[in-house]
Amino acid sequence: MIATSRLTRVPALERGITIGDFLVPVVLSERLGSRVRHLALIVTGALILVLSANISIPIPGTPVPVTGQTFGVLLVGGALGFRRGMLATLLYLALGLFLPVYADHKSGIAVIGTIRDGHVILGTNGGYLLGFVVAAALVGRLAELGWDRRIGGALGAMLLANVVIYLIGLPWLMAATGHDAAWTVAAGMTPFLVGDALKLLLAAVLFPAAWWVVGHRPGESV
């Protein structure tokens, strides 16, 4: 409770409100009802992740491609908040079990991990996919506390979420490939740092800009 209060950047009445709550017009939202509106936002978030996975560029020497997924996760988590962001990411992972919506149009549980001949076989990208869920939840919670309304807070939230992805993805990659830590960092993180920095900056600018637009719309006050 004390820790949450220290993290809060907005008045009590605005806690839990994210930019996603302003994406559905008020008139339409009233007709749909809150449950349908939340479901629509979750499905939309999952579709954004599907589209972001289509941006995939293979890198020689590493099984991890450059994708737009990290940026998609940051957007979805920050826009939808803790629960909806996490559910949207979980829905995306569930879709990938049956449809080719992962990076490089891959699908199936083997992308994450499977059991073969009594042995656990981890997919090289499985840790990053699971990290997306935690990252979306984290940045979503911070957005609910108002971190995304100023550039500094938005950048901090996006950076923390990105670190979480690597904290889960790198050990998973090392276990899946059998390589040492030095190779894992060189193949699973170093090639992506410049792109990650650009994604973080773009997301950190987009959210405060979106809140500025919302705050200046007729009838809106945040």
C-alpha cells in the first residue's frame, strides 16, 4: 500500500484510468456496456500484437529476429492497463498455439517449449514471449498509476518493462541453446539495444502526446 502510494503520479480519482479508456467513444461505450467494451479492447490489443509480429527481420548468428513485438507490447500494456494488457498478451500467445501469428509466422507450443522423449525442449524465443506478458502487466500497472502522462515517467515505465523481457528471455534462450552467458547476451540482447532505445523513446513520446490530446478534447478533463 505504501509502495503503491509512492509510485502514484495521479490523483486518487484518476488511478486505474488509462488512455485506452478514451479510445471507445462515450456514446458507443454506453451502448456496448463495460464488459463488451473491455473485451473489445483486449481483442484489439491482441490484434495489434499479431500485426507487430509481422515486422520481423532475421539477424545472422542469432535465432532471435528483430520484430515490432516489443513496441506492440509497450503500446498495448500502457494503453489498456494491468489486467486488459495482460489478457491481451495472453490472448495473443493463445492464438499462436493454433495460428501462425508469432514472429516469422511461426505457431504451436513448440515455439515456447515442449516435451519430447521425456525431455523438455525449450523454444529459443519462448522466454521473450512469456516476458511480453509480464512486461505488458507491469507497464499497464504503471500507466494506471499515471506514469505514462509525462515523458520522464513514460520512459521509465517502458524501460522497466523492456528490462523484464530480457530478464526472462535471456535465461530461457541460454537454456534452450546450451550456450554460455556471453553468447546469450551477444546474440539475444546486444543486436537489439539500438532498436529498443528507439522504441522506448517513441512510446514515451506517444503516451504523453495522447494524454495531451485527450485533455484538450471538448468535454474531457484528465
